[in-house]
Amino acid sequence: MSGSLPFRTSAGRTMTTRRWLSVMLLTMTALVLLGGGVGAAALTHTAAVSDRLADRIAPSRTAVGQLDVGLLDQATAVHTYVITGDPALLTPYRGGIDAERATVARLRNLLADEPEALDDLERAGQLADRWRADFAEPLVGSRRAATTPVELAPVVTREAAAFQAARAQLTGLAGRLDRIRDAGRRNLDHARALRDLTFVAILAALLLSSIVSSVLVRTTVLRPLERLGASVRQVAGGDFRHQLRAQGPADIARLTTDVETMRQRVVDALERSQHDRDALEQQAAELRRSNEDLEQFAYVASHDLQEPLRKIASFCQLLERRYADQLDDRARQYIGFAVDGATRMQELIHDLLTFSRIGRVYADLREVDLTEVFAQAESNLSRAVEEAGATVTCDPLPTVQGDPTLLTMLWQNLLGNAVKFRSPDRDPLIRVTATRTPEGWSFAVEDNGIGIDPRYADKIFVIFQRLHPRGTYPGTGIGLAVCKKIVEYHGGTLALDEAYTGGARFRFTLPPAPAVVVPEQPGEPAAEQAATV
């Protein structure tokens, strides 16, 4: 893949970001631990060299000097005693011996890892012991025996040679320790230089590993993420044809693949949406043409079709009046059939026009006070209500959003049906109720008439469907279909309440009127008033 380094596992699969970061973290940890170990070793070596010089060589060199001075003090004490014979002068000699033994014991511990120096120390101790055994002690014993210094002069001369041999051995030991000390100092300088170089190398390795890790993270993780983000922004900006290429670690590649799949699905959905929109526009164009044809048909039905029917009815009636004395009962019956058929055809055409105009001609949506339109519908039916002896009761009605003409037609059809399909055994009783619901308003129009069989609950809303013979009840059978279309046009539903058995009850819903925002007056807070009852 372009733009990324091919880091792969042993199985040949690209490593994920988490695994890659884990490898880098482990590498950094290993470098830190390795650098810490090397640095600790360098510090330990430097400290060991420094401690050897400070704790062993330097004290050993000082102790050797003390041995030489102590041995010289012993010889001086012996010589003075030989000359003066004063026993008090032997105290430094005895004390020097004890101090020498303690110093030698301490030197043996200090020089335990220096065998050559330790051998020199042993030879020096042997020579000192021989000097004391062969010369110092005999001189002291002879002087106690009242031997004169003149008599002891030859012995003192031989003693000087032995004493100088012991001191020479100590001088050689001191020189060896000086050489060891100089070599130790050189080793210390080298150890310090190595220590400094080690820490510089550790620091450089850590810095280099940090730089390499940063470059690799930038190359393998951040750059693919940036390219993915740029591609996503390009697609989000409207370039849905831009394809996303999987690159980088495995999880980022999978993420890119998922986003690419999502983009492809969006593109497919957009193409389907475009196709559906084109089809919808085509259907809308066809619907507009159909509406234009319907408008043309409505015009023809309202003018051209009704005019021949009016002529048929008029001329049949003129024929009946003019030739009434020449027509028998069967001819008059035929003429009545023709006039009745023409009249019914006019009613059907009128009802069909009314049904087709709902939502097209009547579309004056505004706030409507249902109390007013109900009163108008009741007034239109006042004669029929009076002749039937019907009683109409109504709850307080709200204000809704709708067309006043259509809502008047709705009430008029429902009330007219309640009056028309009354029971012959009792006076019609019609009750209208209104109930507020979360969705809007629910209305019920119930009567105590002949009722409707629940089996026909859906059939009664079909245009021109009748449940009774045409001669039993007047009308064309379109009233409830008009009511259903009016209610659905206003966004509600209309149905027969099948549970009601005391007659017929129709329930329908209407949405409420929208809230009206009252403008804020100076000095008064703004208020909202819902235009509902």
C-alpha cells in the first residue's frame, strides 16, 4: 500500500496499531533496561576502581610509610638505650613493635588482592623480625648486662646493615604501591571516561529510538489516519464518487474498508433515491396530467354532461304535459322512469364532482371554530330535523385547523345520515361529543337509529355503496365516502364504532389549531396563546 511501511507479523498479516505501538513500547523498554544495565555496570566499575584506590591502595601506602617510620623509631630507641642505658628509652621500642604488628595485620587485609605487594610485605616483616632477633634484642640484653657502648660498637655496625635491608624492602613495597596507585588512577580516569561515554551512548540511543519511533508512528499510523480523514471530509463535502484506499496498520485498513463500504452503500442509496425521485417526478408529472384530465372531466361533467340530462328531463316533462290526454298509464310510467333516471344521473354527477373537488377546490385551510360550522350545518338541516322530530345535543366544540366549507359538509353529512336512518319506533336522538387527546381532538356522533351491521363497517365508506334499496332511503350512497375523504384530508381518521349497539356511532379525529404567539407588548412579557377551545 502506498503511504505506509509494510510491517507484518510472522503470519504475513499487517500488524495492528495496538500491536505496533506495543512493539515500540517493548523496544523502548528494552533499550531503557539495557542502557540502565550498561550504565549501572559502568558506575559499578568506576566505583570499584575508585574504592580500591581510596580504601586499599592509599591506606596501604600510608601504612607502609608508618611501618618505615616505626622501624626507624625502634632503631633509634635501641641505639639511645645502648648509649645511655636508660630503661625508659625502651618504651618506644616495645610500643613500636606492637604498632608494627597491628599495621602489618591491617596491611594483610588491605593487600589481600595484591599478592606481589603482599609478598613484599611478608619479606619486609621477616627482615624486620630478623633485625630485632639478631641485633636489637641482643644489643638490649648486652646493655642490660652492663656492657659498654664501646664494646657493642661492632655489633651496632653489623646491625645497621640488617636494618637498612629491612628498610630497603619497605621502600620497595612503597614503590610498588606507588606504581599500583598510579595505575589505579589511570584506570579510574579510563573508567570515568568509559562511564561518560556509556551515558552519552545511552542518551543518544534513547534519542535516536525516540526519533525513529516518532517517524514510524507518523508514517505508519498518523499519515494513514490523516489521509483517511481527508478522504472522509472529501466525501462528506459531496464528492461521493471518491474512493477510499485501505492503507496503514491492519485496524486502520479495516476502518478504511468499513468507511469505503459505508460510502458505497450511501452512493447506492443515493442512486436508488435519485432513481426513485426521477420515478416520483415522472409520477408527479403523470398525476398533474391526470389532474388536468380530471379538471377537464369535471368541467365536462358540470356543463356538457348535465345539459343533455336537463334537456331529457325537460322534454320528457313537456311531452307528458302536452300529450297527457293521449298517453296511457304505461306511457306515463315510461316517461316517469326517464325523468327519474335523468334526475338521478344529475345527482350522481353532482355528488361525484363534490367528491373530486375535496382537497382541490376546497383548500382554504385556516383556524375554524367548529361551533360555528356545526351551527351552519344544523341550520342547513333544520327542516329535516324538524320534520323528523329529532333532538340534537352537542358538547362545546374546539377550534381546529381546516377548511370551513369541508367541515360544514362533514357535519351536515353525519347529522343528515343520523336523521335519515332513524328508527320508526322512536324520535331521533343525536348526540355529539368532543374529547381532547394527546394527538388532537376526538369526536363522536351517535344516534338511536336503525344502526349498521359491523360486517359492513368498511363497505359503508366506499363511494356509491348502499346497504338499502334505492327506494327505501333517498341519496346516492356517497355521503360517508365524502366524510371519510374530508377527515383524511385534514389529517384525521373516521370509523364506525362497532361496539355501540344503541344505533350508529361514528368517531373521527382532527388535529388541533397551531399555537399563536402573542407579540410582546412594551412593559409586558411575551405570551403564547393556543387558539383552541
